Amino acid sequence: MSDTTERRVTPRRRDRAVEDDAWVSAFLERSPMGFLGTVVDGQPYVHPNLFVYDAAAHRIYLHTAARGGTRSALEVGSDVCFTVGEMGRLLPAVTALEFSVEYASVMVFGFGRIVDDAVEAEVGLQALLHKYFPRHEPGRDYAHIAASELRRTSVFRIDVVDWSAKAKLVGSDVDGFDYVLPAHWWRGGLTPKE
């Protein structure tokens, strides 16, 4: 690993660094959403995505439409950054500067590309279905993935080269409280389309 890469994946706050690969793997496996960072023609993009981490293969699978920004970014394959995070309790203080929050996050550095092999694409899509719909079984609750469906989507793979994790966790004796989401937060105030 080059000096540049070493500096890139080392958290500035060494006291918050998590260097337990099993913890990082479990965090990636349970995280519901991630953000893919790419650059296309000098323009940076961050793409929110559902994803699945394949710990045995040390790779991430995700998918989007057959056309769009993610596909354009990974058409020829490129270095990418993928990040996940979660927020814990809010931590009030006696001075504004000392207000804080518990958190945990992982940044993955790797090589992203389109999965062209139909068998691997189906494996990636099925892994996504198992993660998000674990009670639904192909052949029982829905039809098996068809070749025509694979042609209508793009499956991507990130080969993990390295990762960096950090967390701020405080004891239960520290005063804190959970952030309360406003009603219908997931719609952002929008109403469903008819």
C-alpha cells in the first residue's frame, strides 16, 4: 500500500478508529443504505444505494437502472468510495462547542464495475433480495429472476481494497437522548403519486 493510500484510510481521530475487521464486516452486513462516491469527467457524484456486502468474497453488490449516473460512472470501471453510517444518541453539553453525537461509520475503498456475467448478476440481485426481503423466497413468494429482468437493470460490484472505520460510543452514564424523526420523515413532506 502506498503512503497516500495509508493516509487516506487512517482516521484523523485515532482514538475513534475501529480496527476490528469482524466488527467492520458485521456493520456492513447490517447497514440498510450506503453512499457510493464516484467521479465522471471530473464531476463528483454521491449515489445513495441499497446494497449487500458479501463477506466471503470481500465485495459489495448494488444495482440501479440500466441507464443513469451510477452506470455512467462505472461503465469502464473505476476507483470508488462507499460509505455507511449510523447515528446514536445526541449528547448535550454546557458549551455549544462540546455538543456531540454518538456515531459509527465505515468507508470502503475499492474498484467498482458493472457485472457483465449473467450468473454473477443474478447472484448479486438474489443476495439483495435476501437481505431486504428475508421472509420472501424465490419460487414460493415470487418468480425466480428472469433473463429479461437482468437486461432491464445494472448490477454493480465493488471489490474491496481497504476500509476505514470509526465510532464514538459513550457509556450509559453519560446524559444523552435519541433523535426523534418527524412524522412521515421518509417522504420528506411529499405525498404519494397516484
